[in-house]
Amino acid sequence: MGMLGTIADAPDFDPSADAETLYNAMKGIGSDKEAILDLVTSRSNAQRQEIISAYKCSFGKDLIDDLKYELTGKFERLIVSLMRTPAYHDAKEIHDAVKGVGTNERCLIEVMASRTNKQIHDMVAAYKDAYGSDIEEDIIMDTSGHFKKMLVVLLQGTRDESGVVDADLVEQDAQDLYAAGEEQWGTDEAKFIMILGNRSVTHLRMVFDAYEKIGETSIEDSIKSELSGDFERLMLAVVQCIRSVPMFFAKRLYKSMKGLGTADNTLIRIMISRSEIDMLDIRECFRLRYEKSLYNMIKDDTSGDYKRTLLNLCGGDDDLAGEFFPEAAQIAYKMWELSATTKVQLRPTVRPAPNFDPAADAQALRKAMKGFGTDEDTIIDIVTQRSNAQRQEIRQAFKSLLGRDLMKDLKSELSKNLERLIIGLMLTPAEFDAKMMRKAMEGAGTDEHALIEILVTRSNEEIHAMNDAYQNAYKKSLEEAIQSDTSGHFCRILVSLVQGAREEGPADVERANADAQELADACNAESDDMEMKFMSILCTRSVPHLRRVFQEFVKCTNKDIEQIIKKEMSGDVKNAFYAIVRSVKNQPSYFADRLYKAMKGLGTDDRALIRIMVSRCEIDLFNIRKEFKETHDASLHEFIQGDTSGDYRKTLLMLCGGED
């Protein structure tokens, strides 16, 4: 399949006529920006070079100088960058990255990880020509350590492009990488650099598959746990580019617009440098991963002539289409396969305290609450640095030694979010879940998102314990409560989940194929029948089995199950099925997304924030943090820091652990 750009040579091209159009657009007072942007974005880069020559011939002036004089801001940067050859554009980006104030490591990483050998060689030559200095020397002066070494390796542009794959070497490389990282204390970075910097793309894809079989973890997860800083980011970028360059750029584009403010330099660089190579593939990957088209994201995030130019480079709006390109269908298939084969090592952020003494803790807590004022610091330190099982022992010791109810004392001493958070930590997981279900249903409105999140992500065992705790605390069954508070198919989905009867065990390949076919057929049925069929499979099958079902579904329909749910369903039913799919695909990533939504809107959804931080800190909050950082380019720690305050913030940050 050929690479798919959005910009190609214009037919019937006349460089002199174009030069004149541009000259007229800049003549007189004010310039006709629309004429400029429409012309520039409808010519290929090679044609733009001819226009520059024709402009000089006809008018004796430098077109780029004139454009710089007439235009301003981001729009100027975008148009002027489009006029440069790809090699000079890359060279300038690298030059700006190392010569500016501070080094822009992200730019170095993006360019060096994603370019082909030929692109690298052209860039090196263009750099020499434009700046009279050696790009390698400039990069070496500005970077250090393993990060520097890997950049130098990539800068050689000597990655194997022969297309020959040697099965024995694949196995050997996978073993070597595993031995260099997971197996030993201290990582042998040189091995990572040599293998990831030199082997061919096809070869490395096979190495990554072999690595997963040996280590039961993906190469990405190993890199995240073994390496750090810019070196870690560079190696991850190299791995992502080996897996799929378009997906790598889709993620970078999303981050450039998703963070706080838009990273316009990144946005401009990618839109320009990929417009004639693989923009269509990038758009496809973008929609697959973020359920929103690149077109709409740019439209919502930029404005004016700058926006118009970017949208021209982007091409069409994929939210209007429904089908996949082959590349994206393959990636969707591969994503499910990856989700089915990797064993993720779940890691908590809160662990049991060593040398635990419940009696001493109980006394210290009493002292912190006695007399005037409350010593919040002591309470926070003790509660966040004990496991839940240890907190239960403290509760008991408090009663045995002092004849007092610790929960009541805490409630009278603390208030608002801090109180909710500390009490949440003191309850058993089952009591806490029951209470959160109750809170989601009491009062006027129902918090459907909370009901979905809890029921979709808990194991059968956790659901049974929650049912008992609910009955115990509120003298009524959780199932009855759900039935009186929700209705229709949404109610049925929740009732099905609250049974805690999801199958457990591995995928059954034959049955998975049959299930996938049934779901595919259901997509053409009436919406009632479709929803019931989805429910009968999504609410009952085991997680490993569903991963296989969703993978086969891509094969049957050429669509991703997430897209179908988004398109064909609505309201709470859509949200519930969507949550099941997201959670089956990657549960920590689903929680990271929920945390992001809790903090990003207007005002913080503190209930959701507390619920997730409390219920995940002893299970997988470390993994959630990593996913958060990967998707949002900012750490969970930074988000909490910026979104909360006081002792409440302090407690959340202690639960969060590191800063990533």
C-alpha cells in the first residue's frame, strides 16, 4: 500500500503565474492572506521551490523575505515553513532546538526517531549548507549521556533497510534485550542502543513480538520501568515509530493540542512534514485512538488563517466517514492483539508499612485530635502510609484501647473533601464501594458515570463483597437500589454486572469467533436487539475472552468496536458499553482517562477523584499514573497539584506517589 499524503503536485502547474499571484496578494496595503494560503497549500513542496525561483526571476526579490515581511505570528511561521524543502525544514527545527535558550529535547526526539535514512542524510547536508556547522557536533555539545549516544546512532542514518530478516537473530536480539533490562540489576543501555538503533523495521517488529513471549510484558513497559528521562522518551519514540509511524504522529498531534495551551511548533512541524507522506494514515490512527477526527480537533483548537491553512493540510474530516483504511484496521487489530498477549504487572502506590504497630498509631491519632485544633499532618501521614488491612487494625485498636469510634472522631475533626478522602481510606474497600454506589444514587440526580465505573472495573469477588456491604449498611439490596434509580437497557446492564457472575478464564478461540460474528450481525439489527445482543456478550464473557472477541470483530467488520458503540448507540447505554470496552482493552488507561475528565472540566469532580485515588492506590495506581503521563504529557501529580489545595491536596499527592 502506498503512503498516503494529502498534498500532491498540482496539475497544469505554472510557476510564473503563481509567482505573480503571490506578488499581487502582497502588493499595496495589507495582504490577501486567503489567496496566499490557498495557493501555497494546493502546491507540492517541489512546486513551491519552482515558485521561489520564478519569483526571483520575475521580481528580483526573495519570496521568503517578502512573506516574512507581510505575515505575522503562527500563520507566518506556518507559511514560511511550507516554502522550505523538507530537508531544510528539518535542519532548521534541529538548529532551533539546540541553539535556542535551553534544548528542545522533544523536537530532537520527534525528528530523529521518525525519519528514514535518506531523510536523515538530506537533513545533515542541509544543516551544513545552511549553518556552516556540523549537526552532529552541535547535538553532542547540547546533550549528554545515553540520550546523546542514541541520537548520534540515529544521526548516522544507517538503519538496515535491506528487508532481509534472519529468524535466529530475531530470537537472539529479543533474548539480549530481555537480559539487558528485565533480568539484571542495572540496565545494559548499550544493548538497547545498538539493537534499536540499527536493526530494520520488519526485524524489530518481530523482535518485539518475541520479547513479549519471553518477558510476558511489552518492550514499551520494560523501557518505562528500566530507563528514565529524555533517554526513556527517545527509546519509546523509536519503538513507537517502529510499530507505526502514523500512530506515533497521531499521538504527538493529540498531545500538542490536548495539553495546557497548544504546542504550535509541534503542530506546525508535523502537519508540514507529513502532509506529502502519510497524513491520511495519521488521520485514521488519530480517529481510531481518540474517537475524534484530527480535523475537528484542529478546528476546535486554532483560529483564523492559521486554522484554515492547517485544515487544508489535514484534508477531509474523518468524522463524516465510517470506514477504516487498511492501515488503521490492521493497527486496530494489532492493538487488540497486544492487549490480549501482554501481561501487565499491576503496581500499587500504597503498600503495607513495615514494623507496624496499631496501638501506637491509635494513640498518635487520638493525640492529634485531642484538645483545641487538629494536627492534620499526623492524621494524613499515618492514614496514607498504611495499607487498608492495617487501617482496619488501627480502627479496632482505637476501640479496644480507648473505647472510642475512630470514624466518628475523624468525622468531627475533619471537614469537606479532606474528611471524605480520609474516611474513604479508613473504610474497607467493600464498604467504600457500597458507599460510593449509594452516593451516586441518592438525592435528585444520578451519577451514571460513577455507577458504570465501579461496576465495570470490579472483579466478581469485589462485587460480591460490595453487595454484602451495601445490604449491611443500608438494609436493602444494591440490585433493588439500582432498579429503582435507573431504567431501560441501562438498568439491565447494571443489574447484569451487579450479579458479579462474569466468566473467568482464558479466551476460547472458536467461541470468540462466533461471538464476534454475532456482534457484527447485531450491528445491522434494530437498536433494541443490538443492545441486548451486545449486553449478552459484553456483560458475561471473561476479560481475556472479550479481548479476542474485539480483535476478531475488527476482522469481521473492518471497524473497531469502540467506533460502532460511539456511532450506533447513545446515552448511558453507550457510555456503559464503551467503558467495558475501554476497561477490557487497558484498565489503567481507562482510569487515567476518568481522572483526566474529573480534573480538566470547569471545576473538579472531587467525588470521582477521591473514588479513584482511594480505590486504586493499593492495586494499580502506579500503572494509572504511567498511562496518564503517556496520554496527557503531564503527570497526574502536576494535575492534582494544579487542581486542588491544602491538606486535601497533600493527601492526594501522598497517595499518588511520585511525580513521573
